[in-house]
Amino acid sequence: QVQFAESGGGSVRPGGSLTLSCVGSGFNFNYYSIGWFRQVPGKEREGISCIDSYDGGRPYYSDSVKGRFTISRDNAKNTVYLQINDLKPEDTAVYSCATDRTRPGAYYCAGLLSTMDSWGEGTLVTVSE
């Protein structure tokens, strides 16, 4: 019964900033890598960032968001955050978080983005003038 609840989405102007939150429940949150994904209707879901469970959480970013997005986690709150800066219209999407519940304790999460399949419902980010 792995569950996620995403929040923090909204309508933002290009260049603006936003912080998304992902609260996990139903599992030992601190043992799992957590990923952020985004999806536009008609397009494939894109893994954009993830954080593993070691040394406070080691991050990964896709090329499309690297330098603009920052992922972090607070295990005491069962929460992963995604700080987004310099938002662009192409960032418009539903953002969701997920984990691969078959791989607790994975050292580096980049390779798990393709296997994470326990999803939240997502939060909508709209970037427009």
C-alpha cells in the first residue's frame, strides 16, 4: 500500500519558481529512492529527478531540468521536495512522484527511474504568461 500525495502545483509565469512536495506513506520511506516525473497528455511520462537514501539523499537530474530544479528529502516528514526555478512553458505538465518498491536501499536512483511504478496522482504545473 505504497501511497504518495503531491502538492504545490499551480500557474506560474515563465521565469518563476515553485516548490513541489511529495509525501509518502505505507512504506519505510527512508529506505527508498524517490523520483519525480512529469507528463503531458499524449506524451510519455518523463523521469526528471530522483534522490536516493544515502548521505542525506544523493540527487539525479535529467538534462532538461539540470541547473533549474533541486530535489531534497526530509525523512522525518516522509517528504521529498522539488524546488523549481526559472520555469519555462515547456515545463507545463502533471508532476508526480514514485518509487520502485522492489529496490529498497538502492545506491543511486538514476537507473531506477524506468522501473518506478508506485505513483501518486500528481500535481499540475502550468507555466504561461
